Amino acid sequence: IFIEDERIELVASRRIHESFDNDVHVNVTSFNRNVLLTGEVPTEAVRNEVAKLVMSVENIHHIFNEITIAPKSSLSARNKDTLITAKIKSRFLNNGVFQINHVKVITENSVVYLAGLVKRMEGKKAAELASNTPDVIKVVKVFEYLD
């Protein structure tokens, strides 16, 4: 599954880049063949076209399209997002309630997306830890639950 998720991310990202070059900022994250799209595009039509491109990648179960209609984020905003993600992962490690590799953390414009294959209690705890991290505006859960 990990290898398939990597393939999905690479193929989808390549298709987006080939179609839109540097006109969009879109991140593709796959976990257990569920795909999360985040980032910024200039119009709703482009947002829909990106989703359509990604849906054409084989072996995807579901797409969560969280792309916003906005100018591309700045380098400083992306650096801030990277720092938020690092803080959350550190909190996950220090907490020890669940396996860190069961939850992917994606931060886009200070909004944190949590994806993974978890038990409901693990998902609740992950969301709680993430939401109590400095600079986090909102937490969006895109989990697949085991129970």
C-alpha cells in the first residue's frame, strides 16, 4: 500500500504539473489509496480540472478536494506550515498514544489535515493534539476508521 500511495502521488503530481506548470500550487497526499488535494488554484474551473486529472489516476478509492481558490501561497507561509507540521509530529511522538506512521499530517495555510488508518480514539487524540498546537487555525480529519 505504501508503494502504491507513492505511485499515486507521483503520477497525480506529474499530471498536474504537465497541465498547469507553475500556475497552481497543489499538493497530492495519498494514504491507503485515499487522496487529499490541498493548495491554491486561480479559479473554480481549474480546481475542478485538477480533481478530474487526479481522478484519472488508477487505483484511487476516494478524493478529498480541499484546494482553495486563491493566489499561490508565499514561501514564508509554506515555511510556517512546515514548522507547524513538525511541531504536531513531535507532539505525536511525545504523546505515544498511537503509531506515528498511522497518521499523515499535512498543513496548508495553517489549516492542518490529518489522514490515516486509525481507530476512532486515535483519530480523536490526534485531532486534539493538533488543534492545541500554536498557529493552527483549524484541523480537518480525513481518516479511514478501523472501528
